[in-house]
Amino acid sequence: MQEGAVEAGDALARLGRDAHQVRVAEVTRVYAFDEGDVATLSRVVRVEALSEAWRDQFRRQLAKVAP
């Protein structure tokens, strides 16, 4: 995705897919609701499309719950 305005009727095209197969819904879930999901957090911290700040947040979460 690229930042910008989207209007009704605009075409959307997938430009690529992350190798870790992490969905936006999964990122939202471990951020807001299921902070102890080690398996998903382990995948999320490797998603290069996320900003370093977000990845740091998830690394801290993972450090709290990982064995």
C-alpha cells in the first residue's frame, strides 16, 4: 500500500504479500486484545512493512510473555 486518498470507485491492486502471512486483523488483535499470543507476535515482529516503532512495541510485548 501507498499513502494517499482513496475514493469510491478507485481500483485497488495488491502489490505484494508479506512472507509471514500476517493480516491487518491479526496485528490489531495482538495490539488491542490478545497481547499474549506468542505465535502471532513472533510473526508480527518480522513484518518489514510495519514501522520500527510498531515492531518495537510488539517486541516488548513478546518479551513479557515469551518463555
